[in-house]
Amino acid sequence: MEYKPLHDRVVVKPLEAESRSAGGIFIPDNAKEKPNTGEVLAIGQGRITESGHVIGLTVKVGDRVLFGQTGGHKVKVNGEEVTILKEEEILAIVE
């Protein structure tokens, strides 16, 4: 399925939380934090200004991004859970 977000929206596939701590200790599923990093699957055309101009997005398909725990809308399509965010809800691009 192909995603086609509108305007300044971005479709992100959340990445799984690590199952081990930095020290090598296994983390049980109920103790893991909700994923807050993900891969950008699709982007909209850009933000439309009041004068009608379109400002392109900074993120691009394939970027790994960091977003807030409660940001966006979580939806499930064909068994795949994705998050749809406005670009302003993305905190950083992870390099």
C-alpha cells in the first residue's frame, strides 16, 4: 500500500525499542518505552502559507526521525502500525 499524506504531514513507521540496555541487561516488554524513533515512509507536498505558497518539507523518505511520545495519530493499515505526524511534531533527524 502506498501512503500519500496531505500538506505538511509525514507517515512514520515506529522502530522497535531496544530489548537490551546499554549494559547488556534484557528489558522485558512491559518495561520498554514506547518507540519514539521511526523511519519516514511518505511525506506530503509541504506547508501552505496564507498567501498560497508551498514551503517544502525538511525531512525526506527514508530519514530516521525522533518524535514525541504522544505526537501524531497512530493508525493501522493492512496490519502495519504507522504514525501520521505534522512535520513540526518531529523533534530531530537521527543521523
